[in-house]
Amino acid sequence: MISTRKGYLAPLLIVLSAVVLFCSLSTFAQDAVAPKAPKVTVVTAMTSEVVNRVAVSGSLVPRTEILIYPQVSGYNIQSFNVDVGDTVRAGDVLAEMNSATLVAQFAESEAKYAGAEAAVRQASSQIASAQASLSQAEAALKRNEKLHKQDIVSTSALDDAVAAEQTARAAFIAATDGQSMAQAQLLQADSMRDVARVSLDQATIRAPADGLISARSGKLGAIATSAGEPIFKMISGGIIEIAVEVIETGLGQVNVGDKVELNIASIGKVAGVVRLIAPTVDPATRLGIVLIETSANPRLRTGLFASGWIVTDQHNALTVPATAVLMETNGAYVLKVVNGILEKRSITAGVIWNDRREILTGLNNGDVVVVKAGAFFADGDRIMPVDAAPAATDSLP
């Protein structure tokens, strides 16, 4: 009985072995005909910070520069009280010119003024005397007219009284005119004295405002003149700002108050804000000027080169790696992965920040897309998705 069963088992084992071998060969043949889906790196669309910036470059300039010229010419410079780099207050003496001639001229004007004052007083006295003589002559004329009517005085005596009254009146008028002339001369003398006083005061050159002396071109002994270079240049208040050039296509994005990150030669990184945007663009260079103010820093120097960015917008948005966004004639698109199958999705792309592209429309938070090499795949292709390593989140440099 046992031998009979062994006789049946042997053919059965042979049949089972043949089936297993056939299945193995079939699987191998299928694998050879249909290759495995390629491994493709994918990433999940996520919300992250997006910053829009405009590149700028320019130089440091004084906000308000004051040019100081001598107000009186022809006198040599006698002394300097300040030098380049000094901080001064309004009214501080910067330099002095030789004022000996101006002092003499002022003294002369004082003397002429005193003489004019005396002439006015003398004219006033003459008016008083002429007024008294006129009053006396008028009284005498009235008496003679009354007596003439009574035939007490002769006609010749009346004529003499009339002549005396007319003479006294003419003398009074002349005295009045003399006083007017004397007062006019006094006003002229006063004006001349004021001119001499101003000229003498201007021989001392003073700071017109608080600020920093940025240049000095005068020399001791040189004849001061208002032509040519100013004796001093000042930075009003010592305020230095940055004048940068912005391409016309980016100028419309910039607003007063925007944050600015600059790198200034020999100083390093400096933060600032947009203070003013020029209303014009150079037609030759297509650049506009933007003025940037920053906090006070004694290391700031006019003329230093600066470059950096104006931050025009900063917000959170849906983003993907920039390499995931592909371009074609109809616009931008990404390859979205759904259950291992690629799906071509048209999108509206925004700005690029830290190698990530803002997605305005076309994707949702959490969608999975191909990171790169998307140009080698098409809509409907099957892939084996492999998650990309998470990238570190960068911030505004």
C-alpha cells in the first residue's frame, strides 16, 4: 500500500515543479517586456514666506548741503576756526577776514550819522525861530491894518508890515524844508551805517545752521571772493543718506517707507527706509533716483558706494521649488502627482524667493509635484514618487 502511494507522489511532484517553473518564467517575461516605473523626486506644495525685492545701487550723499561763500569781497582771510570733519552749531565762527578797513568805514558812518542827527536838531531850532518871527510879523501886520483903517498909520507903514510878514513866512517855509532835508540826510546816514555794520559783521564767517564741515577750500591770506569755490561746504544737521538708482520697471513697486537692506563699502550691512522717490526718470539710462534714510552712524561718509535691495512686499504664500515650475508657450505649469500618475496642471506663478516659486493659482496646499526633470515626462506618465529631503527655511538676508 505504501509503495502504491509513492508511485502516485512522484508524478504529482513533477507536475507541481513544472507549474512553479512556468509561473516564474512568465513573471520574468513580463518584467522583461514591461519595465518598472522610474523613481522621481517629488515635493509637497506648502505655505512659506515670499519676499519681493528690487535691486539698487548708488552712493552716500548729504541730505542738505550748504555752500558758504564770503559775503564781502576784497579782504584777505585772517584766520580759520574749524576744519573738515568738525561739528558746528548755528552762529559758530568759522573764519575771520581782515576787517580793519571795515571797522574804519563803520566808524565813519557813525560820525556821519551823528552829524545828520545834529543837522536835524539845528533844523528844528531854525523852524522854532522862524515860527516865532512869523507869529510876530503876523501880529504886527494885523495892528498896522487896524491902525491904517483909523488913518493912524500911513500906507507905507502898512506896506512895510506886509513885507515883513511875507519875509517871515518865507523864512518859516525854508526852515521847514531844511528840516525835511536834514531828516532825509539822517535816514541816508542811518542806512549807510547799517550797511557798514552788516559788512563788518560779514567779515566774520559764521555757520548758518547746525551741521558738519565737509570741505574747506579757503587758505590763510587769500583774498575772499564770492566767485569760484565756496570757502566751506557743510552737511546740514550732519545727516547723510543714500541716493540709489532703480530701473524704471521696478520703480513702480517702490513706496515711501519701504524697508531697505544695503551693503556699504567699508561699513557693511546697513538698514534703512525709503524717504523720497524722484518724480523723474533719466531718459538715457532709464533709471530713477530713490533717497534712503538710515540711522545716524559716524562711519558714514559721502561718496561711499552702496548696493542692496528695497523690500517692496513680504507675505506668506503657497510655494514650490522653482525647478518644479515649467514654461511653455501657453504659460507656466507643474506636474502634479496623483496616485503615481502625472497630471499636467497650468498655474499662475509669482515671484521667486530663496529658490522657491510663488503659486498664485492652479495648486492647493498639500499637492504633490515633481521637483525637477519634469520636461522629460508627460501628462499621464506613471512614476514611483520619492519624497525630497526637506529644505531649510531661509529668511531675508
